[in-house]
Amino acid sequence: MCGMPQQPPVRSTPPYRARPDASMSLLTNVMDHSLDEGYAEAAARRRSAAQPGLPRALNAKLWLAAGLVLAAAVVTVGAAQTRVAAPGVAKERQELIDRIDAETGAADKLESQVETLRGQVSARQREALRNSGSPEGDVVELVSGAIPAHGPGVKLVVDDAKEADQGGGGPRESAGFSDTGRVRDHDMQRVVNGLWESGAEAVSINGQRLTALSAIRAAGDAILVDNRPLVPPYTVLAVGDGQKLSTRFQNSGDGQYLHALQDNFGIRTAISVQDDLRLPAAPSVTVRTAKPGSPRSEKGTS
């Protein structure tokens, strides 16, 4: 009996199963090794150097505590120095206050003496005018400004243009005139001279009495009357026959000049007749005397 030939048994091997992400090996490598080993080692060394054996939170607290201690020390030292220097500073301050009070008192005393002497000089000047022997002594006193004046007259107010208040101003000297809408020293000179010529007996500007020797000038932004600065508006008071004085002035060349300033440059003016004006005496009056000398010898013509 012949049998069937025996075949070696067939071993069954499990089939090979590929990774599902085998086609994405590059991305897998990047995800598995997101940081190069050299960079990772360097980062670890920095962390170990920054935190030599101490946690980060503890290290930050130590630095904060050290800063607070240093700030407290600075404040304590400053307070101690201030407390030590306080008596000396207070003493110097009190000495300075005492010196200021003493100098102020001395200045007030000198000012009082000046006013007293000025009054004495004015009284003697008025006495000299009365004793001059002239029948017009009272008129001379009035015209010279030695005595106060009161009576009817005119009130003339002259002011800068409205636009001049916003334009930053400018000099008030007559030289180099430009349209700035500001009253100039030459303008006030013409106003005062026009009032004198129209029959004014006494004139003042902003309470400053004018005499035959008064000067109206300008220094930068201010108009000066006898070296005393005035500010606008300029109020001019003139004692005289009120209605006649007003009419004569407005019809004069100086009055027309003032109207031209108003029409062309916006200078504001207002004139009114007053029943009673009171003008102070001039603060200082210069008395000039002359003595008769020998007559000059006249030579005849041959």
C-alpha cells in the first residue's frame, strides 16, 4: 500500500502591518523631536544657572525683600538727615524773614520822609508864586499845576482798537508807525496840545496832572507822562468852558486827526461835556525865577 507522500507542515506567519503614519515620517519626527538636543541642553543650562539650587518663586521673593530693605534704608537715612538739618533751616529762614521785615520798615520810613519833604517843597513853591507880586498869581498857580483845579470841562477817553487786545501788542513809540490799532505817544501829544489850544485851563491824563513842562513819551509797551507809565484806556480831563471847549477841539486839526484814527485804525474815542471835574495838583512843580540885570548896550549904526 502506497501511501500519500507527506508534505511538510505549512507554518502560518502573521501578515506585516505597516504604520498608519508611515507616509508622514518627516512630520512624525518633527513632532517627536520638537527641540533639538543641543538647544534643549542649552536651555537646561540657563535654567540651572539662573536658579542655582533655588526655585524661581523663592529667588524672586528674595530679590523683592532685598529691594524693600534697601528702600527702607534710604528713606530712614533721608528722614534722619532732614530731622538733623531742620533746626538750622528754620533758623536761617527766620533770620531772612527778620531782615526782610527790617528793610521793609526802613523803606516805608524813607518813603514817608520823601512824601513829607515833597509836601514842604510844594507848599514853598506855592508860597513863592503867591508872593511873586503878580496880580495874576492865582492864574499862574492854576496854569502851572501848583494847585488842584475843578470846574466844568470835557472828558475824553482814548483806547486801543479791539483787535489790538488779541494781536500781541507792539511798541507805542511814534517812530516806525504801523497799523497795529494801538494808541501812540504822538497821538496823546496831539490830543493834549489840541485841548490846550481849544481853551483848556488844566489837563490831566489818568489822574496825572500836566504842566507846561510835562513830557509825553513812550517806552516799549507803555506811554509815560513825566516818566510815570500809564495804561489804556487813557482818560483825559480838561477844565474849561465845557461845550465851547468840546466844539472847538472836535473842529480843530487835532480833533480831526483823532477822528481819522478812529475811522482808519479802529482807535476807540468818546468825548462828553462834564459839569464838574476835579484835577489834582501836579506832584512836582519847578519854579524858575529871573533877576533883572544891567541893560545891554546897544551900538548905533553910523
